[in-house]
Amino acid sequence: AASTWDVLLRHNLSPENCDRLKNLLAELLRSKTLPDFSRIYYERLWLFVDGVSLKHRQEYKMAILSLTKALRLRFPAFTLKNYANFFYFSLDYRILENLLHSLYKKSPTFSPKVLPIYAYLYQTCPKEYTVFPHICAHFAFIQIGNDNAASALLVLNSGIEAAQHSLSPAYLPHLYYFRGVAEYHLNSDA
């Protein structure tokens, strides 16, 4: 089961992958022998996958609730105002990035709130984390929407470089697409 989760989590979580992961995690969580520390980790993982699954179905309000609950299992005091007070690991970055993306998709008027948090994630997330290219793509997309294509281009190039050096280049098409959009906004011949 652990190797299946690892493979599914390293790639973009498709709706099919989400369903498989949720079923595997639910089965594991039913185990009576699971230590409490592991149980909390797997509960967070289940909530994360549930949030991504809800996001795929465009049920953004429910996705936001699930992703926020996943963060608060590790950081009980977490809010969008104190996000910088915590030390994040890879899963935490993934949860927070999906929370921000869900907030933005629910209502683009959230962009003034999510842009500084995306900037924080971009600056603090290690480039070797598989979520880093995702952060770059979504951060740049919102920057382009706010007429900041020049900054978006720098972020996208950083994401492309990271994705090319990682074992998970699945997000490269999104990064290149957004780079083309940014270049178009800058009237670049490229």
C-alpha cells in the first residue's frame, strides 16, 4: 500500500488516483493497530486527497474545509493570517497550495489574499519538492491575471528548471503554457 501511495502522490492526483488513494487510506484508518502518530498522518493524507478530489469536482467550498482541517490537524492554530508561523514539510506545502488554489478558483476576488501566501510558498518551498512546480504555475497564473507578467515569467522559469531536474516532470506542460501566456502579455516574439 505504501508504494502505491508513493507512486500516486508523486504524480498529479487525477480523480481516479484520488478515489484509489482515499479507499486505501480509509482501509488503513480502520485498522485497530495503527499508532496514534501514524493515524494523524494518514488522516491528514486522507483529508488532503479528499480536498483535491473535491477541487476536481469544482466543489471548492467543501475542498477548502477539508484542506483547512488537514492543516489544522498538524497546526491547530493555523489561519490565513498566521501561515508564516509554521515550519512546513512537503505534505504541508501540498495541502496549503491546494487550499490557496481552491480559494482562488472559488472566487478570483481572493487574489489579494492568496498572492502574498503564494509568494511565501515560492520563497520557502525547497525546489526539490514535487509541489514546487505546482506552486510556481499557480502563483504565476494569478500574477498574470493581476498584470504582473514580468514577475510571473521569473517564477515560471524557476518552476520549469525545478521540474526538469525532478523525477516528476508532469507539470511541465502547464508551466510552458503559462510561460507562453506571460510572454504574450509582455508582447514577446518568443
